[in-house]
Amino acid sequence: MYIISNKVLMEGLSDMVFVMKVEGGFEFTYDFVNRAAMEGTDITQAALGKTIQEVCARDQSDFLYEKYKEVVISKNSVTFEDSYISHAGEKFHSKTLLTPLFNDLGQCEQIVGIVKDITSEKVAESERRVAWDRLHESKERYHSLFHHNSDAIISLDLNGHITNGNVAVETISGYSPLEYKGSVWDSFVVEGDKQLATKLFMGAISGSTENSQLEIHNKAGDKICLSIKITPLIINEQVIGVYCIFRDITELLKAQKQLEESQKRFQIIAEHAHDLITLMDEKGKIIYASPSYRKILGYDNKEYLGKNFLHNVHPDDRMRMEEAFIQSIKSGESFSIEIKQYNYKNENVWSESRGTPVFDNRNNLIYILVLTRDISLQKEYEMKLKDFALHDPLTELPNRRLFNERLNQALETLKEKNKDELAVIMLDIDRFKEVNDEMGHDVGDRVIIEFGRRITQMIREKDTVARIGGDEFIILLPNIGSADKAVAIAKDILQCIRKPWQANDRQLFITTSIGIAMSQKQDNTAVSLFKNADIALYEAKNRGRDSYNLWKNK
């Protein structure tokens, strides 16, 4: 039975002591807490008489409750380890012994919990585990570094005898470990490099690390060129052996020689090329520019080195060029793009650039090779063809195709921006067939040319006059605002056409008939405007020609 004297005794213990009173089967209340417990935890005298759930946080109270319950059920002591945070915020580890106290009837009335601080033991155990893990890891690292290294490694004693070697040694030399162990390491070195091998070994014995190249004979008798690093093995500041790390660079040297020859050929081609040859790194910086830059653009090729490849590209084309460049690197595929760049006179030069990314055997980009040729003449020809396709060859005015493009664009603007209405005016030359038949096609052509010139003088700069065939012309008046303004222009045209005409010393009297169609909200299409203007023109001719007619929706 727990008595007062025991309390006095437990107050003097350095271990934390908790006495829990057992009530109602499985209800545990604090009956005593010694000084060490109050100093090490948040529990005070105020906790006495309160349950675990009232004093401790939920997670801790649930855990402790189960442990105390286990003691009551088993009627035996229970030991467990736990951790807690001190007032100072430090983490401590503890080992707790819960011991039941019974009354005369054999019922558990109290449970004494003695909590011992085992932090130092835990820290020591953790440090031992870490030290062991590090030692084990160090051994594993050494084993992996030595035996699984892709480079060949041999260890030598102070007399230059081979004591050990990894798998790569046999791969390179053809000799198995049994064949090369115990041999003097320079016995495999070709005669011309033996003096170098001795120098490297003696340098390592003296404590220095050396890098070099030398040749050996493999088991098949072939010469193998090695890149070699020889370094001392030092323990307690004493050289106890030598490590020799080497790799076969025979093929690499062959490749370098081939590369040098290839570079020479490339240089010859580049120096005599008529196209621009450019090499760029993955960031778009120019690392090579051919001498042809001076001939084509007027710039010294050295001026381009180190600059971004977009620096001389026209602003309108930079985004497309950059996207093509990035996509080429991502996909590994070539690209072709037409761009404008500047020559030394700051003139635009149309160019076609074809770029190809070049990667190494590890799929790392080495550079992008770009061949660029001047296509200004081709572009000029294309523009002429395009212009020819959109203009009437006789009058050089827009033709029906170009007129339709501008009309549809104007209708779209009218629809989207709610601009003022537009007008379409259709015209033809009155009795043109008689002029053509009586005076010949040459005079007829001159009349058509002059007719187009005169009506062009009567319109605004933003308007469009087009010849749509024969003696038929059509005018687009965007944003005209009202039918009255369109009629006013038609009247001016009538007056202008009535002025005297001269052909082959003969005066002609030329008039025109005009049909006007205004855009209608319920019928705003190019087809309907053409149709309505044509109907209005037909009615103007029926009225006796030399007049205009405004189409009205009936």
C-alpha cells in the first residue's frame, strides 16, 4: 500500500515518478508527481486528482492510457520507451516502468510509473550506428569505385608490382587477373614509353599525382594508347602503394584525327562557299560564321562571333526563327525557314535558312549548323507574280480577285466594329463596242486605260478601283457613311468622264453608266452587293445611259 513515507523517498529520486490512482476499473488519475517529473514535464501539482485525458494532449493520453490499462489487465509490470520535449524545447528519450500496487483484496489500486532518462544511451547508440553505417558505406564505396569503375584501375606496391586490378583491366588489356597480378607494371608498356612509365611511377612514390598518355601491348600484341593517371596511396602520411587509373583512348585519338581532317575540309568548303554557313550553340550564340558573310551581307564574319543568332534578323521574323530553332533542338530534326535579315546598308535581304542540329554519342547538342542563301531575286519574282495575279495587266488596277478580298475585309470590319456603311459602285463605258469596232482595239485599250485613270482621280485614297473585265469597272467605298456621299462621288465621276477625249487626232465623246449599292444590315455579303450594283447599273443604262442609279430594296 502506498504510504506517506514512500512519497518522501520518491521526492528525492532523480528519475521522474508518477503515481496513478486506479478508479472505476480503467480510470486513472494523478495521485502523486515528484519534483523531477514536474521539472522535466509540463505537469504540476494542479494535475493531482485529474485524469490522464484531462492533463495530457490527445495523442499522449491515448498512448499512456493503453499502457496503464495493460498493467491493470495483466496485473504485471509494463516497460516501454518513449520520447518527450522538455521546457527548453529539447528532445529527450525515456524508458518507463509501470508497476501495479494491490490492496488486501488483490485489486490494483495504484500504478507507480518510474521514468528514466535514457537520452545519452540513445545518442550513443545512434552515433555508433551512424559510425558503423559510414564505415560500411565507405567500404562499399571503395569496392564500387574500384571494382565497378568504367576506367581500368590497378594497385601497385612500392616495387611497381601489380597487386590488384578491376574488371576493366581485363577488358582493355585482354589479360586476366591471374595473368597480370605480381607482374611489374611497365612490362606491358611499349619500349618507347618505358622511360616515361618509370618517371610517372617514381613521381607517385614521391607523393605527386601525374597525368599522361602512353602505349601498351595488349594480349593480342596490338598497341593500345592509354590516358593514364597515377597517384600515390597515402595512409598516416606515408605512401604505402600506388594507384594507376587508365582508359583506352585509341579510338578517341583516331576520331580526333578524323575530326581534325574533317575540320580542315569544312574550313576549305566554308572559305569558298557562296552561302552563309553558321554554327550556333544550344543558347543560340554564334560560334562560327563563314567568310561569305562579307560577300553576301557586307559584314566581316568575325563581327558575328559571340552574338545571338537573332541579332540581325528582322523583328517580324525573330519569333518564328526562335521557335524553329528551339523545336529543332527538341525534336532533333532539321528546319527550313524564310526570313529577312539586314545587310551592312540596313537593307532587308530575303534569306532561306536551313538548320540541322548535331549531337554527340550521348545525345548532347554540339551545335546547330545553319546554311543560309540569299533568295531576294526569287522573292522579287514571287512578288511580281503575286502582283500580276491580283492586278489587271492592261490598267494595272486591282482585278476582281483583289477587289473581292478587300470587299470581304471591309464587310468583316463593318460587322465587327460597327463602322459606317460602305458602298459598291459598278461602271461600264457606254457604247464601248462601237469605239472598239470603229477605231480598233488599240484605241479601245487606250480608252479603257484612260477611263480607269479618270475614275481613280475621283475617289479617296482608301477606296479601291478595279477592272473586272472588258469595259466593266467597280469601286469600293468603305466607311462612306451615307448614300448621299456615294451619289456625290458618282456625279463627280460622270462629270470627269464627260470631259473631251482625244484619240488619233480625233475627239471622242465618252460617257459612263453607274450602279450604286449600299451595304444593308439584312443582306451584307459580297455577292449581294455585286448583284445589287449590277441591277442598278442595268437600270441606269435603260434610262438612257450617262447616268447613275442607286439600288433600293423593294
